[in-house]
Amino acid sequence: TDREEKVQDKMKKFLTILAAAMAFSCSDSENIDVKAIEKIQTFYSKHIFGNEFANDSVIAKYCTKGLAQELSKAYDSEFIDGGGYAVWKFRSNAQDGEDIQVVEKIEPLGDGKYLVHYNDMGNKGTHTITIVQQDNDIFFDKLD
């Protein structure tokens, strides 16, 4: 669809800019910021605003065990069947609205914190994601 093409074009531009930023990155903290921003952007585009289901392996790829447990408990308290993750906590409470769901900006705040600005069906919002590094990879550890 036209909307999917626009999202894909935005992702291509974002990844091109990201690759350029990585090529010119000087310090480890800048490199970590680039990797964290890329991981947050990918998670949102695929699993929050995209159509890919956030199953156990997806959550394990992106979240620490602590955050995974928190998302699991929140899901279980909402749905009797259990066995899922409350990934809606990464977005607004919008149930319907405009045909737009996009991350507008991700700001590094320091100390492993990133402020995600998004537009969720016309409802603009923010969340702070705190990351940690484990085994040379980046994981989401906290969501505010």
C-alpha cells in the first residue's frame, strides 16, 4: 500500500543516515547511542507499529529478563489466557485515529536512557527506554 511504501522509504532514509553516522562515529558512547537508536527504531517499526508479533524470541532479543517479566505480568493481569507481553506499554493508549504510526525522533539522554517521540494514530507521545549492555549486545531494561 501507499502507507507501507512511505514507511519503507522513511526507514531506508533513516538507515542511510544511521550508516553514515556510524561511519563517522568517534567514541564508544556515540557508537552505543547509534546502536541503541537503531535497535529502538527497528523494534518500533516491526513490533509496535508494524505487523510482526512480539513473541518470546522477539522479547528475548530486545528486552532484559526483568523487563520481559514486567511485560508478561502486565499482560497476564489484563488477559486471562496469559502467555503474552504487554507491548502496548511502548505506545499511546489510542484505540483508533489517523492512519499514522511512526517514531518521529529518538533522543539520547545519557546514562543509557533514550527518549522516544512517536505519533500513534495522531496521538503524539513519548516514552523513555533505558538500555543495558550484555554480551556485546544492547537490551531494553526499563520503560518509563
